[in-house]
Amino acid sequence: MRPMTVTDIKRLNRDWRRRTSGSVSVALVSLSNPFNVGSIYRTAATLGADTVYLIGATPTALEPKVRKTSLGTEKAVQTVQAATLAEVADQVHAQGGVMTAVELAAGAVPIHEHAFPDSVCLVLGSERHGLPPSGLSLCDNAVFVAQPGKVASLNVSVAASLALYEFRRQHWSRLES
Ligand SMILES: C[S@@+](CC[C@H](N)C(=O)[O-])C[C@H]1O[C@@H](n2cnc3c(N)ncnc32)[C@H](O)[C@@H]1O
């Protein structure tokens, strides 16, 4: 083994882009920490997400602290700002997508047991309060990341990363079978 060059990585990414289908977006409901938003942009751009929906008071990429962790990757993803999650749900449903809450909610299923359809918007809640009941009720279903450790919850940007990766992983593994 040897480290990859920048050219190697560009070629590798291009190969995986050709093998990737399905449409995934993330909706961030009233996040407060700009570093989390920037980090989510970076993962969304890396995993080929279509859109980052910024809802309510979620900081935008105009904030320098968001750009500290997004490192310019926000330019690779469409951003849609919305006052409410209901507006986003209308848009997603009009395009044939499914709204999936990523939340430790009653009735949520473990994400690794959930079969993602082709077009999904992953909905994440705020660092302090999570997704409110009104937000959960706008979602078609809910998934959670099982936590065998003794910690109450994941950081929201980590939860977003795991959910985005699981969406892609499932589609890639279906291509192989
Ligand atoms: C730090 S958590 C919010 C915790 C909040 N104190 C609560 O009790 O709801 C922020 C967001 O990360 C996501 N999250 C954190 N841990 C998760 C898990 N294990 N499974 C799914 N989503 C998770 C959810 O979207 C949640 O709204």
C-alpha cells in the first residue's frame, strides 16, 4: 500500500460517482452551532447529497464559523433556506421524495434495519432540543443510530454523517447483489 496522490483520489471519486444513484438531501431544523453546519456541508458534499435545507435559525454558509468547517464545500451542494420544515416537506413530497427523521424517537427503527428508497430527505434536529414533535409529525418515518455505549446522543453532524453514509451504503450494496 501507498498513500494516494490528489490525482488518484480524483480518479477514485469519479469511479464511485459513476456507480452512485439515488438522491439524498439533509434538512437541518434550528441548529445553533455553525461548526456543526459546516461539518454537515462537508459530509453532504463528499457523499454527493443534492441539497442542504436550512430551517429556522440554522446558521448559513455566509457565517465565517460555518465556512471554517465546510472549507468551501458548501458550493458543491444546493442550499435552500426555509422558514419551516412544512415548506421543505411540501417540496420533497412534490418531487417524490420521502422525509425521514434521523432521531431517537419513539417508533423510529434502527437505521441499519431500514430499507432506504431512492429519494430521501434526512431530517435532523437541534443540538439542545432535538426534533420537536411538530417536526417529527411532518416526517414519513424515522430512523435512529443504535447506541450500545452509555451516552445519550451523538453530535448532530456525526448523526448526519452516519445517516448519509448508510443511505449510500445501502444503494451500493444493492448494486452488487
Ligand atoms: C445532540 S442531539 C439532540 C439531543 C437532545 N438533547 C434531545 O434530547 O433530543 C441533536 C440531533 O442529532 C441527531 N441524533 C443524535 N443522536 C442520534 C441517534 N443516536 N440516532 C439518530 N439521530 C441522532 C438527531 O437529529 C438530534 O435531533
